[in-house]
Amino acid sequence: MKLLTLFVLGLLGAGGGDGKDKPQHELRLKANTTVRGLEVQVGELCDVTPLDAEGLAIAQLRFGPAPAQGNVRVVGRAELVQSLAATGRDLAKVKVDGAAESVVQSVWTEIAPQELLDSATAALQAVLAVEGDDVEIEASGPLRRVQAPPGRVSQELVAQLRGERTGPLGAVVDVDVRVDGQSWRKIPVQFRLVRYHQVLKTTAAVRAGAPLGPENLEVAREAVAQGRSPFLTRIDEVAGLVAARQLSANQRLTLGDTALPALVRRGDLVTVVLTVGRVKVTARALANEDAPLGGRITLTNAQSRAQIVGVVTAPGLVVVQQ
């Protein structure tokens, strides 16, 4: 391979004997060069003349990857010729001269942490807007400065949420640093999420059995640790209901804190109806507890003192089911 390369270089330097194979383009290797993209092009290593359509095509040929930050790459004429041969170029139509070797360095620019944060924040807010939740966000932890190639044409930041949805308490947004349209590196940006929900709260202590409504409840915006809130969120959800137990001031309400109002109260004398086949028997009994419409209740027969269990079907009326 080395002998072949030397032969080709000698051929290029000679330029052909009868003029038919005279080189059409000259590549003068630069002693030093810098590149802005992710890869080195032939036109960055050499001055190509003439720069016609074919010369421009040669200049845009990919030679190899750009050096990493802080490193250099030394390219000799032989390596350049081998690269041209690998692309299928007719070496008889190309003359390579200039420096014996070229020292290649990469250009790097700094991406400020605030740029990364702004890009990630915008992407996350767009997702949250679609999810429709009331959420406050905060970056969790500092971001480091990032050095990246500026690109020959462009350098841009493209941010995307990791995963299909945000988590209950956090989210990660990957900021893709794209150089000339290619992904160079993804920088993860982590966020803490504080989710807020509308919750129904008592404005003062509420005794058991007291009606619930605007006079003793309010809707407040509060942070909720869990993704799903078990608390009631609207006053109309408790319309016609009463407190199922003693409620303290500023207590968030769940469905278990509410109950239907009692139609029968403890100590009331009610009518009890018992149906056996075609026979319907009625009696009078004392309620041992409060019970709403449709609620089960225990009673004491006023005459026999026997215990009866029935269902409240109307004010003062209990049906015993057999």
C-alpha cells in the first residue's frame, strides 16, 4: 500500500506525459487549519483550484472526524491521497502539493448553562400545557458550561422530555446539541415539580351532622404530594350533604368526610313495616341511631323491646326486609 501511494504521488507530481491525463484540479495542502464542524472536509485541508463545480465537490468531500477538544490531528499528503482514492476519484486528474503535512485543530464555543436551561424549560412547559396540570417547576441542581463545535452552518439546541409524560414529582428534559443538523451530544436537565390542586377545605370546625356548604367551606390552591388527589375540589360536590364526623378547621375534605343527612334520628318513634308473603305487619319502634334515606338502621320494638334492623325509605318509615 505504501508503494502504491508513493507511485500515485509521483504520478500526480509528474502530471502525465502526453497531456491527455493532465491534472484538472490542484490541491495545495495547508500547513495549519481549523474546522468548525463535526468532521474535516478536504476543502479545509487544502486550497482547491479551480473552484468550479467539480472543484467544489472535491472540497466538500468528507476526510474524517474532527479532532476532539484540546487535541490536534496531523494529516500528510499520502493520507489525503488515500482518502481521495477511497471516494473513487480519478487521481490522474488531481494534483496534490503544498505543505508536507497539515496540523488540524477544532474550533469550540461555549454554551452557557442559562441557554440549556431556557431550552429545557420551554420544552417542559409545552408538555405541561398539554397535560393541563397546575405545576410549578424548578431546575434541580446546577448546570455546567458545555463546549461544543459551532458548526459550519448552524448550532442549535433541541429539547425533548424524556418519557411520554412528566413524573409525579420530577422530570428530565434532554437538550440535544445539534451541529449542522447532526446530534452532537444530549445534555440532561432535571426538574423538580410541585403540583397544585384545588381542594375543598373547612373554614372553621364543623360538628358531625352539620350541613356542608359555602358557609363553612372554601376552595383553596394547595400543593399535593401525590399525582392523584383524594380530596374533593368543588363546593357543589357536597350539595345536600352533611359532615360525617367532627371536622377540624382548615381540614381538606374527602368523600368519606361527607354523608347524606339523616331522615331518622336517634330516639325517633318510627313505623316499621315487615312483609312476610302476602301478610304485611306494622309496628312502632324507637331508632337507636341516625340514618339517612336508604341507610340501614337498628331499632327497638316499643312493646317487645326486640331489636330490629331495617332500611329507611321515607321520613319516619323503616322497611324490614326478609
